[in-house]
Amino acid sequence: MNRNKIFALSWGRKIFFGIGWPLLCLVALSYFQTKIFPSSALGLLYYIVTLVGHYGLLTAVLYFVFYMPVVCLFPNYYFTRLWSMTLIVLSMFLIFVDSLVYGLYRFHINNFILDLIVDGAAKDMFKLHPSIYIIGSTILLAVMGYIWVSGERTWRSMQRKFSNPNDNWYLVLIGFLVLTSHLMHIYGDAYAIRKITRHAPQFPLYYAATGKGVLGDVGMKPEKADAADHGRRDFKYPSEKMQCSGYNNYNILMITVNDWKAGGLNVIDTPLLSHYMDHGLSYQAHRSGSTSVKGGIFTLLYGLTEVFMKPATLDHVSPVFLDELQNKQSEIGIFSEFSFEQYDLQRSAFVNLPLVKPSTNINEDWRGFLETYLSNQSGRPFFGFLAFSSPVGIDQKVAEIIEGLHAKNMIKKTIILITGTNGEKIPHKMNVPLLTIWPEMPPQAIKEPSSHYDIIPTIMSEELRCTNDFPTYSDGQNLFNYKPKDWFVVGDEHEYQILDYQRNHIITVDPLRGYSVTDFSLNPLKRTQARTELILSVLKDHTRFLKKN
């Protein structure tokens, strides 16, 4: 290698690792716009180690992959300086833009964002105050000037006393920091220490090693997982303090049935329950919020889309509905034919309640609960949640429960909701049965669309007398004052569908890979036919309970 190449590479190392590395770390602090700050000494240590190590690794990639090969071909003085400045400034710009995207939508620049930009959504995506662009441009110009001047000084200093040291200690430091970061995350993930793991998503191109998987591979099983301190909550749900004045003194009984699809409530299959359709509110176009059991129960009890299930589970946040019942010291009875633990519901919806063990006879357990409730004579209303694993025999089981309330003269004091848990796999066929028996409400067959998202806001406003705006704690509306929307969302954080009734489109969103569009017959359509403003609106809506400016 000739002297010019050696000189250019040595000079480049000083510029990239002496100037570029610290600048990337400084720009990366813009991710703090999410207001997710280290909440402990351990969290601060993890953040600093990861910040310096991760952006040191990205700097090394810039130098060895993008700078070094090009400079070896063109070791020209001015080209070398211009190329190094371009790489560093462009990287800073991309990190800053990525921090804006992450602050708005909680994921980094990826194929999905690029798809939206290609399809003309960039203008709506980055609606920022003009001062942001002015300040950002000024900073970039200042950095370019600083790198150019510093590069000139470094170049002249090296010309006076040229050296090409083999002491690459900074590479050893980067390797040590990256390894330490992953080891800390393995520990934090294995023992559910949110003070550590909550920061990992802030770093672009950072794929943290997971503790349970790594330790499981070597035969170790953390005994204290899920029992450790989970750190500060980042899931700010509800977004404001609930204002609920009290009870109308009705009991509430929810009955869910897994895999009970639309049409399952009829004279032939459920003759006993069909009788109660003449005495209650029968919803003909009711939709579940999920195709899965856990998602269906989550959407029912929270009144939120399944997208929020992961943050609720990570931060162990229970539904405001159950919180209000517990605050009012309601008698609560939860019974299920299947394990809630396997669906993570014991770490989200029922996290503040005793462990719910699977029952072989819910009806018998329910009778025991009612007997105890009546003998206590507390005068407080009860809340019952009965989860059946299958529609097989459901007609007889549920009819027996309702007749039991009749026999104890409690039917006129109890709101009863009977519904299916999960809908069909096809997103626009999410309908499940919903039958409600609401005291003093006249019987009616309701054809207007409704969903699991609407049940909790209805109970909260009608029965618990909560005056909060629905979006502060739910994605739904009051069923008794319903205004149909022209779109509906179903799915989780990995993939969800936006059903656009205005254009009869299904927009399938994968936040990592992109999005696709079909009609309601699942025939592919061009992406440009989708309402990108609707996609962006849904994306922003999904961050309203996460910390941000």
C-alpha cells in the first residue's frame, strides 16, 4: 500500500473515531424526545454503555465498509475529506430523521416508512414546525464546517509528523461495550428488569440478545423472572385520571366463549339462549377485536386494539375498568376453563387479581361464588367474568347461569354480556355473537356495527358514571350513543388490518416490512389506492398512551 493510501486511512481513523463517533452519540440523544429517560443507576449504565458502544460500532461500519474501500481507490486529498464529511453528516441526518419517525410512530425507518414515502405520504408524515427544519439545517451546516476545518487541522498536523499507529484501542473499547450491552440486556430480559430493557427499542439497527432464549439454550431457567422490579412505566394508560362518580348499583356479568363465531347464536344451536334474545339487546353485526383468544379478551376488557397488548403486558398495566371496580371494593369472581397464564393475561388484564387457575366446572364455581357473595351481605355489586373454552354445550351452561340469577332474584340487578372471544382469520369477517341483558333497557335487535372496543366505554359511562373522553382510555364508543366510523382496526403490533369502509379496502400493515392493499374479496390492489392519511392517523393513534412530547 502506497504512502498516500496509508496517510488517508490513518487520517480517516482520526476523523471518524475522534469526531464522527462523539457527534453520532450527541445526535442520538434526540431519541429522548420520547421522554423515556433512565430511571435508575442500572438503567443509566445500560443506556450509556449501549449508546457509546452501538454508535461506535456504526462508526466502525462507516469507516471500514464505506470509507476505506473508496479511499483506497481514490486517495486524493480533497476527495478524502469530502467523502468522510459526507458519510458523517449523512449518518447524523439519518439518525435525526429516524428519531423523528420513532418519536411519532415508535418504530425506526424501515420498508414500511419507505413505502409510505414512495406513495407520497412524506408531506403528511413530517408535518413539523418550520423552526425545526431551520434549526436542523443550521446545525448540519455548522457540523459540516466544523468537520472540514478540523479535518484540515488534523491533516496538517499529521503532515508535520506523520504516524500510522497500530494501536487501535478504540476498536477494543467498542467491542467491549457492545458485548457488555448485550450481556446486560440478557440479564434484564431474563429477570424482567424493565429499567434495562425499556431502552433497547430506542437504538436503530440494534438487535438485543434476549435472556430467556440464551439462558434456555444453556439449560438455565431464571427462577425470579416476572417477579423483579419492572422499572418505570412507559405505557401511560389511561392518559388522564379517571373521573368516575360511582355505581348505578348493578352487578356486571361477562361471559365469553372461545371460537364462537357469527351465527352461533340461533334457534337451532342455542334454543335456550335464543329465548333471551327476546328479552335483551341482540347485536347482529358485532365484531371481535382479534382472531386470537388472548387478543379477544384483551380488546374486550381494555376496550383497546390488540396493538396495545404488548406494552400493557411489559409494564403490567391492568384495565381501568377492573381498577375502578377494585377501587370501589366490588366483589370480583374470575373463572376460566383455560389458563390465562399461557396467554399473558395474568400479566396484563388480571395482574392485580389472584392467580386464576383453570376450572373443570365453571358453573359450580360460579354457584359457590354467588352463595358466598349473598352470605356476606356486603351490599356492594359484584363483577363476574366467566371464560368458556368452546361453544360446545354453551347453550345449557349459560342458560343455567342466567336461571340461577333468576332464582336468586338478581336478574333485574345484573348487567349480563354474552359474547364470542375471537373472530375469524379473515379480517373483514370478525363478527361474533353479542347478547346483553341490561336492566330497564327494552329488547331490541341492533343491526348497526359494534365491536369489543365499545363494551368497556359503555359500562364505564353508563354504570360507573365516568365522564372522561373515550379516547383517553378506549378505542370504542358508547353502544347507546353510537356513531359508526368508516374504518376499523384489528390485529396486533406485528401485523394489523385497517378495514376502510369508505373505499372497501383492507390495508394490511406490517410495521417492519411495509403494507399491502386488497379489496374485501382479498384481491390485491395497488398501494397508491389506499388512504395514506388514514394509515398515518392510525399509526399516531397507536402511540397516544406512550411517552412522548
